[in-house]
Amino acid sequence: MVIYGSSFQQVCQHIWHRCVSALWLALIVGCTPSPRLDQPVTPPAATVQLSPAEIEVIALAHATAARKPRAQKIISTSGRLPNDPVMKESEAARMDWYGMHAMALAAKITNDPIYGVALEDYFAAWSTVFEPQGQPIDETQFHQVVLAYESGSHYLSPPTQAMAMKMFRRMADVLFDRARIRQGTERNNWQSHRIKLATALAFSLRDPVLIAGSRGAFRQQIARNIDASGMVLDFRERDALRYVVYSLEPLLTAALIAQQHGEDWYHFEASSGASLSAALQWLAPYADGNKVHLEFQNTRIPFDRQRAAVGMPGFSGPWNPATAVTCYQIAARLDARWITRAVMLGRAPSWIELAYPSPLISAAESAMPSSAAPDLIFEH
């Protein structure tokens, strides 16, 4: 079974915002939270030592629980510039998805019922309103909702659990719908994102047919998106390392999800010799700063030039190796050979640190000189 994508677009965004000073103060001082979402919500007092990742996740969970869900029928960001009102609305709505995962994690960290109450409301709202389109770039962050369910389904009422499963099934159905394909997008970064979503949904639904279909599509994408040297198709089309990372991250995420369910996808090698390891090795000299690449100089995609023209960061000039931190942090959880590089690039987004903890990575980060310790970096 093959999963298809539907058009080109890049949506690497700063999704998880840094804690504002007021939230840090609230975490330190604390007060008794209200279980009602129409009243101000205050995070609990810190009674135990929290890690920076836990503090950031609790802060996002607090901010999410303090407001109402922003569920939308359709998310649309593809082909839109930052000042597009639809883009802004969709970006704001997608913050719910990260917030839902944060609330599921915060509920476990704090044992505070406010986050479970809010998670129930958010899942009920999105399950009622959202109509998945199978558009892998618009909907790529939806895997955060799946992770939220995996971590926090026990906080949901049985009717809301059933509604969430129906929503997941609807999305799985459109992801495997051949009629939604746009010609030429079945092997680029769009397909990588579709595979990530399909993999998360397949394992959450515990559907052996969908799991097998996702596994087959993953292997086919390795063979078609990566060549024997490790170069990614998207680099040839966009002349941008940004899109190398953007295609590899979702494939690595799919492999990490599979690993959590007892399957080794990472070490798959196509008959050509293509593999995720080869692609990461190809990217490594740029990530290390030994090679420099000027982004999008020979891109074949007009929209890339439009984004450069309006001054969107990252669409011209030298590629910033720090934007590969998530890519290598996920890889390090699949293959220990990438730990040193991942740690030198920076810390993983907080949700990755908490959802996929790695004692080896934590030990390597602790061993770094304090002056060299990187800042926490959110999803980009």
C-alpha cells in the first residue's frame, strides 16, 4: 500500500514558544489552580526539582489550559505567506496540537487534574470540528495530537475516546486516498510527512493493515527520496539544506514511533544502498560547519523565491546548522553514533526530551562544559 502526498510547501515554524517571565514566576510561586477553564488557570507550585524541559512543557500546558480550544474545520498553510489571515488562523489553531501534547505530559508530571480536564475539552472540540484533508504539510503537526492521546487517553471520558478514534480513522482514510494526490509529490518531502502521520495513526489505531502500509511506504520513500550517496531528492529540487532536514525529520520520527512499538525501521537499506544513516552522513559536514551552503540559489520552485523576496528567514543566505538539531536529536535516539553531533547542535525540543527520554543523551549533555551548553530549542 502506498501513501501519497499532494504538493510542495515548507512549514518549518517556531511552534513551541519560550516561557515568558510571568509563567516562570508562576511556576516558582504557584497557587491553587481552578478546574474550570472559564476561570484564570495558574500552574501548580513546584514541590520537586523540575528539569528545564518539564518547566517549558508545564508552561505551555498552563497557557493552553487557560484558554478555550481553537478547533478549526480545515487547516490551511500551504502556499501562503506569513501575513495571510488564513495562515495566521491556521498557525494559531495548530498551537492547540502542541498544547494538547503538553497538557498530557504536564498531567503526568504534576498529577494536577486541571490538565486532564482541559485535555478532555480540547479532544472533544477537535474531534467534533476538524475535518482532515490528508494534506501532509498543513496537517503534519497533527501527530502531536496522536502523541497526546497515547500519553493522556486515560484522562478522557469513554465518549471522547471514541470520538478521538473516529477522528484518527478519518485522517488515516484520507492519507491512504489516492484521489487526493497531486502529480509529482509522491516522493518528495510531502510524502515523508504523510508517512510520519500515517505511522503515528496506524500504531495508535493498532491496525495491522495500516501498520504494514506505513512500513511499506516508509521503505519505498527511502528508496525513492534518498540516493546511494545519501543526497535527498528535495536538495536537488530546492537547492536547500532546509528541505533536506524537512524531509528527513518526519522519516526519522516515523522510525522512532515504530521503535517505540518494537519495530526497527531505521536500519532499513534500499537495494541502491540508500538509507537514513547515509542521508544523515551526507548532511553531517554541513551540520558540523565544515561545509557552507547558500540556500535556494538554484531552486526550481517559484514560491521559494517569493518567500525570499518578502524576507522570510532561512530562504536565502547561508544555511544555519542549528536548524538540524531536531533531526539529529531524533537520530540519536535511533542510533548512538549521532549522540555527540546531536548534543553539540543543541538540546531537543522539550516534548522530544520527555516523550522519548534517552539516558545516554542526558549523560552526554551533562558532561558538556556549562559554558558550551546549548539553549533549549523548540520545534522549528
